[in-house]
Amino acid sequence: MTATGAPATTRASGWRATGYIVISATGFGAIPILTSLATRAGAGLLNALAWRYLLGTAILALLAGGAGSLRAPWRRLLPVIVLAGGAQAFIAFVSLSALDYMPAAPLSFLFYTYPAWVTVIEAVRGAERLTPRRLTALLLSLAGITVMIGARSVQSLHPVGVALALVSAFAYALYIPLVGFYQEQLSETIAAVYPALGAGAILLALDVATNRATLGLTRDAWLPIAAMGLWSTAIAFTAFLRGLHVLGPVRTAIVSTIEPFWTALLGGWVLGQRVTGATLIGGLLIAAAVVLLQLRRARGPGAGPAVES
């Protein structure tokens, strides 16, 4: 026993689980940066995302132990591939299209408003009341958006980019119940692999339709794509599930708030994108809203945070 009365093994597993969530957050947070590197090296956005998902699918399948753990009736798998995969493809393409109009840091912070949109959707559906705590969290998110958009120092925030980021965040809020449903109906492995497969297949089909699909990318384009498939998809998702299993949804969501800040730091380091004070202040307000929304779940049941697309 430790001085606090908790078993040492339990505390050690908690720290290890926290490490898993940090790993997953760095993987998910690197997606805008790696996408920018791939497109700067000549890869089209559809092409980069398609190969990212297909590579991630193959690695996830290997980590799951091969085809044996992925068997299920096709009548149950097809909706997962088409609906969940299509939703992932849409969210990824729309959110990352915003990189044409804004740096990675504000994109990541704006996308991270999705917990606030979940609150709005649940209130509109009548599933949850808009309590003072939830309303405060919603106002914090909106204040964060306002600070980033309204600051004169953030001239790069084109209205189209802001719209794309917020539309993708809202779509992700709608996607969370869908992936939660499939995780309940099927195994976590299947709910991870087949949406990624569907997203990759749909994006590749769209890329072929536009006559841009190619394997003939440069080494500088393939490296970030491979990193997205391995680190930002397979490893990040696996680490997320391992951490979530020990920490539960509340602590997992709170630890995950490092993700947009990691994106901001990585964007400054790798891409030389300046992180303005307005971006950081707005991001802190959004992160505070996420923490506030998750703290209220400590007193009652609640769904865990979904894995990012």
C-alpha cells in the first residue's frame, strides 16, 4: 500500500493508462500537420487520406490478430463499412480541407468544440437538460471561437476555413452516437477496423473518379502518409482504447484535451506556423469547456469520448 492508501499496482496502471491517452492524443493531434506535409509534397488530400485509412486498416487488422477476430455476418458489417466509414471519410475530408484556409492550431481548437455540439444536440433531442453547468461549458466554447475569429492578430482565419472546421466538429458530434451503437452491437475490434476500411475505400473511389488516384507519390509524401496510418490511426486508436479501459470516460476526456495544444506546438515546430495569443486564449476556453462537460459525468453514467477520425 502507498501512503495514500491506494495499491501501488493500481496507481502504476493509472499512470500507464494516462501515458496511453497521451500517446493517442499526440497521434490524433498530428493529423493536420502530417496532412499538410503530405499535400505540400504533392499528394492530393483525397489520395493522402485514402492511403492513410487503408494502411491504418491493415495495421489494425494485424494488431487484432488477423482475419479470425474480424469475422461477422456481412449484413451487419456492410452498414458499418458504408455508414460509419462514410461518416469518417466526410469528417476527415471536410475538417482537413480547412487547412487550405487556416493554420493547423486554430483548426484543431475549432474542431475540439464537438463536445459542446454534443450538448446542443442532446438538449434539442430532449435527451439531456441544458443545466447551468452545460450552458456555461457551451458559452465557454462559443467564447473561445469568438476570441479566435474576432482577434485582429488572426487574419488567416478565412470564413470558409472556420465554417469547414465547425461543420466537421458538428458532424463528429453526430457521428459519436453512431460509433457508440456499433461498438455495442459488434466487438471493439470490428468497430475500429471496418469504419477505417470503409473510409479508405470511399475516399479512394472518389479519388479514382476524379482521375487523381496514384501510388506514384514522392518519398516526402509517403512518409507523412505512412506516419498517419501507423501512428495517427493504428497506434493512436489502440492506445486510446487501452487507456480508456483503465481511466474511464471522464479522466480520458480530460487528459485528451492536450491534443489541440500538441497540434499547435507541432505546427509551430514542423511547419513554422506562429501560434498567436488569441489562438491560445480561445483554445484554453474551449479546453475548459471540455473539462467542465466531462466533470459533470463523474457523478453519473455517460458515454466515453469517441476515437477521432
